[in-house]
Amino acid sequence: MLRDITLGQYYQADSVIHRLDPRVKLGTTFLFIISLFVFDGIWGYAVAALFLALVIRLSKVPFRFMVKGMRSIVFLLSITVIFNLFLTPGEPLVQVWKLSITREGIQLAILLAIRLGFLIIGSSVMTLTTTPNQLTDGLEKMLKPLNRIKVPVHEIAMMMSIALRFIPILMEETDKIMKAQLARCADFESGNLIKKARSLVPLLVPLFISAFRRANDLAMAMEARCYRGGEHRTKMKPLHYERRDYIAYVIVLCYLVGGIAAGKLIPVLLSSILA
């Protein structure tokens, strides 16, 4: 299950999405996440689904590989759906003890599940098609104006890049420790919630020790190479926009307009036709 986490990994392929400027991918991912909270109704999410399917198709990343990252959030997704089913007021449909499932709760649970799934997949597309170095350069370039107010932009971008790079490493380390503990007859599944939490202690302690050791080794390596931040540093491959990057911005703007229009206009048209 830990190996199913795709966030932070990079998938090598020759696609137009891989060749886009990292600033474009960062900006469009941010706009896509915002659109998931702005779009109203199922028709807006239908436009988001079509847009996401097009991006996945152009990225040449296998959809099966991308969906693997969804398995890690099944528990969170289930809790979200259950809470919205039983705690949303409205027209009751099914009575379960003192709780009732409402029509509005079903609609909200479905929309939230779709929103969370699209958010994870959309973020995975960015990390799968962009190397950590490209993400660092793109984020630093986008936040460069903040240097004027003494914000350590380079250090922030570097920390985010290191964090993304360490995600698959820590997941692999966790998998190794878990297998070693299982070989010593450790039990992570049986028992109540308190017992399961206690059984994670033999897993978390060596994981934290390994993470701190890796962080210390990385800090020592950076100091040994006289690393002093981003001041007066040059880039081997400076970022610059090309024609395809401007086309990508135009496509994203059309997607935003189309999603908002679909969420507002299509229900009105359908109600007028059915009336």
C-alpha cells in the first residue's frame, strides 16, 4: 500500500506536458485546485473531468499508475463520505438508528469525493511530469518578487523540493521496516484502535531515527560543498517561456470559463427545456 503513493515521484516520458515550463505546471495546478472549489454542480465537475482526462492523455503517464495513488486515501475518502451522508440536514431518505441519510447529504458526499479524487490526481500529474529540480526552479522563479520584502524564496523552494524528493524514500524505508517487523511476528492489523496505535510504535521509532539521520547526512553534505543559498547563483538551464507555454495558459483560461459557464448555464437550460 505504501508503494502505491505516487505523490512526489517522477515518471520519465516524452510528452508535451513534460516539456512545459515548470511555472506553467505549478500555476495551472493551482488554478485547477481552485476551480474544484469554484465550480458549481455536477456539470462543472464534468468539465473538470474532461480537462483532467485530456491532460493525463497528453502526459503519456499510464492511468493505472496514476490511480495507484488513490488507494492511500481510501480511508480518508470513506470518512468524508460517511460524515456528509449522516450529518448533512435535508430531505431524509434512509433512517439508520437515530441518524438519517438525506438527499442533500448524498449529493454533497458525491461532490466531495469527486473533488478530493480530482485534487489528488491533478497534483500527481504535476509531480509525475516534473522533476524536483524543475519544481524548485519554477517555484523560486514564481516567488522571486518576494525577495524585495526579504522573504527567503530560494530556501523555501529548496525545502519543498527536498520534502517532495523524500516522500518516496521515506515510503520505501517504511515498507522495509514494516517487513522486518512482520518477520519478527509483529501484528499491525488485529486488536482495537488503541492496540493498533501501540503496534505502530516499533514502526514509527526507527522511521523517525532514519529520517533524522538522512536529514543530518544531507545537511553535512551541503555544508561540505559550501552551500550558501540562492544569492548570486546561476542556472545551468534558465527558464524561459515558449509558444506551447502560452498556449497552455490559454487552454487553462478556457477551461475555467467553460467550467463556470457549464455549472451556471446548463442547469438553467435543462430546466427551461423540461418545463
